[in-house]
Amino acid sequence: MIRHLVMWKLKANAEGKTKAENAHLTKQNLENLSGLIPCLKSIHVGINLDASSPSNYDVVLDTSFENLADLDAYQVHEAHVRVAGYIKRIVDDRVCVDYEF
């Protein structure tokens, strides 16, 4: 199994919305991928509860896949590409880790 973790720091304002609005929209849009992409085994999205530290990230994505080929298929799936396009416009920073478990 492969776990794909991504964290984002969001811009204070982007696409006409506040950071909080974009965090909730990002969570909703990502969670809506469940059931749309067959190779996506699980998806969990969290919004950071502690915005007091500038080193904290705002949103975390935790997904799992059977193998790297499934992760690659997810990355290019049209539903994921649409969501990722929006996220790219609202983020200041992104970190990612993919690992086997």
C-alpha cells in the first residue's frame, strides 16, 4: 500500500475567498473525489485547528493506494486535475510525502 500525504499553506485571500473559506472548499472538493476515482482507496482531509504558529500548515490530505501505478493514475485523473488546479491558485507552499506501508 502507498500513502500519499500533502500539506498546504494557503494564501490569506485568493480566488475572492478568505483562507478559511478556501480551506473548507478544498476539504469539500478533495473529499468529493471519493468514489469518483476507483484507484483511490481512502481519503481524509483535515483543516489545521491552530493558526497561531506561522510554521503550521493549513490543510492536510491523507490518501492511500494499492501501488504506485494507482497513485500515478490518480494524479492524472480529470477529477483530481480539476481540484488540483484550484488548489495551485490558492496556496503559498506545499509539501508532500509518498511512502509504502
